[in-house]
Amino acid sequence: MGTRSSRRTFISSIGASLALAACAKNPQDPESIVDAKEPPPKGPLPGAPKAEDIDLPAGAEMPMRTLGRTGVKVSLVGLGGFHIGMQKDEKESIGLIRFALDHGINFLDNCWDYNDGDSEKRMGVALADGYREKAFLMTKIDGRTRKPAAEQLEQSLKRLRTDVIDLVQIHEVIRGSDPATCFGPDGAIEALVAAQKAGKLKYIGFTGHKDPAIHLAMLKAAEEHNFRFDAVQMPLNVMDPHYRSFEKEVLPVLTRQGIGVLGMKPLGSGVILQSGAVTAMECLHYAMNLPVSTVITGCDSMGILKQAIQAAQTFRPLEPAQVQALLDRTAPHGKTGRLEQFKTTERFDGTEKNPKWLTTSEI
């Protein structure tokens, strides 16, 4: 990387850190940072890098990892689907998706309900002209029982303009009742297994962000029904070890069972950065240092997308002392869970705000 690029990256990092710290009412007081009643943030936060701030080196390779026991190779960083549907101009969304694929990101995240279906529609357009062959395509469905799950999947296939989706996951497993419902008679699992047998999807997983105990209950239900998930998605970030930790409680189980680990919320939708304790690059590298298959991160602008690609290209395994230093810095901010509001509030719970998504195929 040249002097010009290094200077730009340095200036961008400093500027972002200062601006994001300024966003906090009091960076030293986690309780004062963000009002949990506010809707999830949309669009780049103040201080986020711009496209011209980062020069990606020509020919740099995207690190790849194996998705659990599937043997499939996926990119170290995955493109989050929610942020792909919020641009005012569809062409911008398409450009971001294709830029990601052209720079080695093959893991594409999405969901039936994201932006009322627009995220899937835009991704479907972007995957034309040969781009589908470059992608490992994942989407999620909300239906907890067979009928809505099957109907939502059919809608996703249509929007994504594909005959087969690589990975389909049950979205937002955040209720204690979800495991029994999903695995019960006429549950969502029946719909996904039938679709898998019909060749409409290759692999099955689930996601959630609320409580490790619910993830463990879902895995136990799977075992009781002689079923094994191919992938599981959960929050993995520098704040997670300090409160209701997926890293400590669920990650060891997944690695032991050979289930692909999909890390998400490495920056907590930017809320973690508002602590002023860590930079975006530190957050991304911390998550990448875990035994994950991919780290899914939202990229709603070209600058943020290039930052994610740069993080993957520059990642090197962290020394134990480096990890401990990050944990020591974040401990005062992470102990209450206030910076992981997806765990402690309903701010990020789409299916709580729209309960009909669990039982119907109506957006």
C-alpha cells in the first residue's frame, strides 16, 4: 500500500474515531450513549469513511474460510443484507453488491423481511449478468410453522431470481418458545427440509441475537430430533464477552459440532463505536480473530464497504495480549449490555414489531 493510501487510511481512522466519540453524550458512561427507543440507525454515521478515503490495493486477495462441515469456502467478510436495501437509488445498492463480489466477498446475507422485501429484490437484480455464479447466497425466513415458512421461501426465490438458495436460515430465534415451535409438527424445519429435498436450498441454519440460552435450546431441540444445522448466526463482537456472551457459551458448541459460525453485529450497527473505546478496524479484526466462517457486516455506503474489505485483506491473527487489551478497554462499556441493545431491548427485533411475519407471508 502506498504512502497516499496509508495517509488516507490514517486520517480516516482518526477522523472517524473523533467523530464517533463526539456522537456519544458521554463516552465514559455507557448508560448515556443511545436511546433504546430510537429506531435502528439507517445510513452511515458521522465520521464513517468515504469511498475516496480508502484505496484498495490491486490484486489483493480476499481470505476464505470453510463453512463448517459443508466444505464450502466463504469470504472472511460477508455483506449484510439489511443495509443493502436502504439506499434511495436502487443502482447504488446494485453497485455495492457487485463491487463486493468483484473484490472477493462471496457471502451475501439477506432476509425475506428486510426493507419490506426490497433488499432481496435489489440483490436479485445485482446477481444477473453472471454474478450469481460468484455468490454464496443466504437468506432468512420468519415463519415459525410450515405454511408461512414455505410461502416466504417461495417469495424469496422469486425476488432473488434464483432456482436455489445456498443457505436458508430461520430468522430471529429470540423467544423461548421458538425451538419447540420450529421443530414441532408442521414446524418451519419441516418446510426447510422439504425444500432442501426439492432442490430449492442447499443448507439450513438459524439466527438470533437475544440470548445464548435460546441458541443452546435450539441446538438441543435439533439434537433431540436427529437434526444438525449447517450454520448458525449470532452476535460476535468486542462487547459480547462482557454480557450474555455468545462467544463464551455458544461458539464452543458450534465448533465442536462442526457447524458453520456466522458472526454478525461486529460494530453493533455503529453503537459500539460510540463508546469511543475501539475503532471500526479493531472491532472487525476482533470478530475475525474468532473461529468464525465469516463476519457479516452492514455496508450502506462505498466507504464502509471498502473499509470491510480492507479489514479482511489486512487481518492477521491477534496475539493473546492484543485480545486482552481490547477486552480490558471495552469491559467498562460492555458489562451492562447497553451497547448491545439487540440483547437488552426490542429495538432491533423486527418480528416483535411485526408479529404477523411469524405466522403469515404478508409483509
